[in-house]
Amino acid sequence: MNESLPPDFPGGVADALGTLRHALADPLSAAGVKLELLERRLAEVPSNGASLADRVRGVKADLAAAGRLIDLLPRLASIAGEPAGITSLGDLCRAAGIPLEEGPANRPRLLLRRLATIDALRILVWFLRSRDPLAAPPRLLEESASGRVALRIEALGGSGDSNPERLFHLPRGEERGEDLFLARACIESDGGRLQLVERESRLVALLSWPEPATSPEGGHAL
């Protein structure tokens, strides 16, 4: 998802994801029931059948992971189905209940999916805060570099990670990997980028969007 999604339309991306979710969920549910019955029968077999039972349990775990991934489709559909609107990072941070540090006097206005971006900001701040609940809230600072509008969310406690990208891995990544995946999907749906990097042994979330050549509506935010 490296390019902006086109505006949704009847039978478009959101509807397709919803249909795909139902098409995949029903067969997985039926397969799970059959494996449950098979496991019970194998459990009654003497010890020479134990290894096969373990394999069945492994397949069941894989099916459960696939089910969790399928459950992401409605949330992806809601992101794709939300129309983008003109807003600013300052406005979105206030709506998310996350204060943005003082920055440029005239912040550029961007075309973003408001609700989805607010959810992404909350997810990232919650995640960084969870690394060290006793630390001060993460620091948010708007920046501008290389023709992009950037937002840095920096943890003020906790430890970094030698491979931050693994936190986005599905289905066996971080405990909140699904939420982090959705946060990235939201940012990328508007042509943005989301990275987790390690700086001075701390995790930092770097978000950026292309800076418009001329701000929408011919003006700037706040």
C-alpha cells in the first residue's frame, strides 16, 4: 500500500474486502470444527498417536492465526471506505487527545482520512507508552523535510528494538501487531509512510505525507 487509495465506489475496495472476509471465514470455521473432532479422537489413541495429535494442534493454531488475519479485513474495508478530507496534523492530534508540540506557525493542510488517522495516532502513542508505562507520555513533533510533512512520535522511556520492523509482522509479531499493521495501512492509504526506528535506545515512530505543492483550499492550517 504505497500509493493513495482511490475514492471508494459501490462495489469498490471496501465492499470487496467485506465480501472476501465472509468468503474466507466460513470455510475456515468449518475446517476448525473438523480438526476439533479429529483432535479428540487422536487424543484417545495410545502414545504412538501423540505426535500426530500435536501436528493437528499446530494446524489448529495456524487456522486460528488465519482467522485473526481475516478479521482484519472489515477494519481495512472501513479505512478504504472513509473519504479523505482536508485537515491538519495539529487538528488530528487534538482530536486524538494527544498534544502536538509547538512547530511551524503555518502548518500545511493535508488530505487525510480523519477517523482512520486519529485511530492510527492513538495506536502508536499507546504502543510506545506501553513499553514503559511509568515514563512521560511520548513526544509529538511536526517536522518538514524533503518535500514531506512529517510527524515524529518519540518514546521518552522504555527500550528500543534491534529490529523494529518485526513489530509489524503478522500473524506472529508483537502482541499488538494487528493494531500496528492497521496503523500503517491507514497512513499508507493516504500516500503516507510509517516507520518504527531505534534512536538512542528508544523507539520512534516516523510518519510522513507528501507536502502539497499548494495547500488545499489555497491556505494553511493553524
